Amino acid sequence: MNDRAVSIGQAAALYDLAPSTVRWWERQGVLDPPARDGGRRIYRDADLRRIGVAYLCCVVGKMPLDKAAVVTSGKSTHEAWQRTVSERITLLERQISQLEAAKDYLRHLLSCEDDDIAECRFLARELSANTPRGRASDADLVTAARSARTAEARDENPADRSPRDENTALCAGCPRPVERSSRGRPRKYCSRACQQRAYRARHRDRA
């Protein structure tokens, strides 16, 4: 190895990474494999700069590897990698907003003075305002649960479903539309909450 190149261990140590992380980034296309000397990877200044960019995207910017690769590969146009970064910023802003709302609501829960929060006199209002229970106008939870189960059974019957756009479907847990995705398995539920509620209902009925 010449005096203008370093080993993978030294390259990784520069950014406080494990050599296995650098290898993984290479396999995922975030980094191009470096030159080799006697079968061993060697990293020159340009390679170290590239690892630094990968660190900024993957570790600091929290970008998924496939998105980071667009920025770090050096093969994308300026417009392409800038668009990828902008899309990531938009997603992070949405996640931050959701996390802020979650934090604010949990702080609100701290105002409850009951030992058992399930006995809070304001719980019924909170459930109606902040959970799918609010879709049912029934005064008590048992009647509301029966109505929800009836609605779920109706939604699962194709004969009861009205025509809809070919790119949408109805949630299997509620009447809300679910957009079809061109990638991955088709979604059956509009939210994780609906999916969990349907799962609990199925297992409760079997008990």
C-alpha cells in the first residue's frame, strides 16, 4: 500500500464506523468499491471524501440507503440528487409534525389525576375525539363496538360495496378509502389502528 492510501479499517475509523458498515454501503450502491492492492481494498483521498458524503447522508441525514445512493454515487445529475434530498426533507417534516403532535398529546395525558387512567371522567370525550371510536354515535362503548363490528362485516362483503375508482379500495376496518400502491402488497387497511382493531375483533370472536 502506498503512502497516499489507507486500509478499510483506517478509512472506517476516520468516521468512527465499523469496516463492515463501509462494506455494506458498497454492496448497497452507496459507495463504489475502491481499488485493490494485493486483493485488499485501498482508500485514497477521493474515496475518503465519498465515505464522508455517505456518512452525512446516512448517519446525519437519516436517509435510507437507496435514497442516499442517489446522492453519494456521483452518477446522478444535480437535479436528481437535489430532488431526492428535497423529498427526504418533506418526509422528515411530516414525521416531525406527527411526533410533535404525539408529544403534545402525551403531555396532555399527564393532566389526568386518576390513579387508573381508564377511570378518568374525561376518557369518553378523549376516545370520541382521538380514536376511531368517534365514528360511532352510540352513547356507550359496547353498543359502539357492536356497530363497528357490523360495519366491518358489511365492508368485507363485496356485494355491499359500491363501485369505486380502480386505484382505490375500501379499508377492511372502516369505510375510508385506501389508495392502491404500485409497489409491494396491496393494502387492506387505511391505518395501523384499523388493522389492529380488526385483528382484535377476529380473535375476540373466536374466543
